[in-house]
Amino acid sequence: MSETKSIELPTTSTTRTWFDRFCFVQKHRDPTTHSPWQKRSIVVIITLSAFTAPFASCILFPSFTTLVDHFHTTETKVALTTTVFLLGLAVAPLWWSTLSQQYGRRPVLVFSFLLSTIAVIVCAVSNSLPLITVFRLIEALGCSSAQSIGAGVISDVFT
């Protein structure tokens, strides 16, 4: 009788891309094989990442009067920055989840948070309210990824 040989595949990926070299946790072929410490760390990181969007949506509220005085405009126009942010927060998760299925969750999360970080920096140094409004939208597009992809990451790691 012939015996079938089972080939054990290593749990970590053998082909590392340039992107994987910058990550602290190695990519696994089977995400459920992470150690308990790594699983808890992943959950903490995803939880903190998902917190950024609601936090960023309300961050301008205490400074509304200061922004109105600085830009010599109305409170309605300053409030538009938050409205645009919430619009981006509502629409973008549809694209992030699709992109994460195609390119992987890790690269999409990192790219989206880089996008958000750049938008925050532009908002911080901006001297015009329309520029802040546009980059608040871009910030929302970046922040929203954790809410849609985060659930997928956690379901990948835990059975």
C-alpha cells in the first residue's frame, strides 16, 4: 500500500515582502497560530485604532470659537469640517474592506493610517478653512479603516 506523506507547512510566511520587514509581528499563513501574547497585542492595537475615528470627529469642538475668530468666518462653516469628516467616516469603510480582501489587512491598515497622519499634519499647518475641510475628509477616509477591517482582523486571529 502506498503511504501518503503529509507536508507540514511552516506557520510563518517564508516569502517576506519589503513591507513585512517593517512590521513587529511576522506574517503567519494561519493567523490563529499567533501566540496568546501576540493575539492580545493585536486586539489592543485594533481597539486603539478603532478609537481614533470617534475621537478625531469630536476633536475640534472645544476650539470652534477660536477657529471662528482665527479665520473670520461663521460657526456653521467651521462645523462643516465635522460634517465632512462624518461623511467620509460613513462612506470609506466600504472601500477599505474590499481593498483588505484584495491586498491584505495589514498593508491596507498601515496605508490608511499613513494617509490619516499626513492629513492631520496638513490640517495642523493649514492657514485656510477650505483646506482644513478637504483634509478633514481625507483624515476621515484614513481613520475609518480600523472600524471596517478591525473586525476582520480579530475574526482572523480567533476562531
